[in-house]
Amino acid sequence: MKIPNESPITYKEYLELKSASNKLLEYIDGVVYMSPSPSTSHQRISMKLSVQLGSLLMGKECEVLAAPFDVVLSDEENNQKVVIPDLSVICDPSGFDEQRYVGVPKLIIEIISPSNQAHDLVFKLNLYQKYKVQEYWIVNPLQKYVQVFTLNEDGQYEILANEKSGTIRSLAVPGFELDIEKTFDS
């Protein structure tokens, strides 16, 4: 949800706001967004996926990080977009510091809630495509489906999967597959 503000703020102002707050804040194009507290269902799904990805990636060059963790997307004009994906698979360790990652994750997974559906389904989809996140997964606990978008050769997202049952396999993270029914079991 967008934090009310009359005009866009600078990245420096965002950092000052963030340091004075204990809320999960994202910063995109001068606008600050507050992430809602996750539901129990959201947390259970996040943990299942974290454990699965963490086990798969242990000892490999990629690693999974879970929210709250800032990912700073940056473009050629040095415009910063700060997002807090539910899960990020990062394969280039050069962008890490103690507080955040500056770069582009290979895979981002967002677990949507009623209050942030449009933000994740439209806004972040376009943002992650623009910054060339190789694969973007949207997990919907309410409707119990998973959508997977993967970048094609033209840098555009194509739907790899839109499923309510069965198994989905990642192209970006070989060996990562998701049993949809087990993901939504309590």
C-alpha cells in the first residue's frame, strides 16, 4: 500500500525515512510503499519455499534470501528501486553488503495478499521485467494457484505456468520444482 505523500521524495529522503521506521518500506520512482504484515498462510508458504530452495542451493553459487531483505534495482541513470521480495534467488554475490543487495536476482517469488494483489500482479511484474529478473513467480494463497513468468529472448515475460495443481519446474533454477497442492497444505 502506498504511503500518502504529496510529492515524490528522493532516494536520500527514503533512506532517512526508513532508518526512522521499523516498517517494511519499498521505494519506487519517488514513491514509498509499505508492505503489509504477512498472514499465517503467507508465512507457512514462504517457509516451505525457503526450506526447499535453501536445501537445493546449499553449497552452490546461488542462495535464497527471504523477506525482509532489501533488493536495490538500479538502471543506467542510477535510479534506485528498492523492493522487498518474499523470496529472492541471487547468484552474483558482488552486490551484497550488510543491509541489502544491489543487483538483479535470478528468481523472485512474491506471495500475494488481498491488500497487495495489484502491486504484485501488475506493477512489480512490469518492474521485474524491466530490470531483467529471469523468472518471476506469483503465489496466490487465497485462490491457490501459482503463475510463473520467464524472460524470452526479447526481454519480455512469457507465462511459463499458471497452475492450480501438479508440479511446476523452474527454468532459472534447475532442480527447483514445486508441488502446488503440498505448497498450499497447512
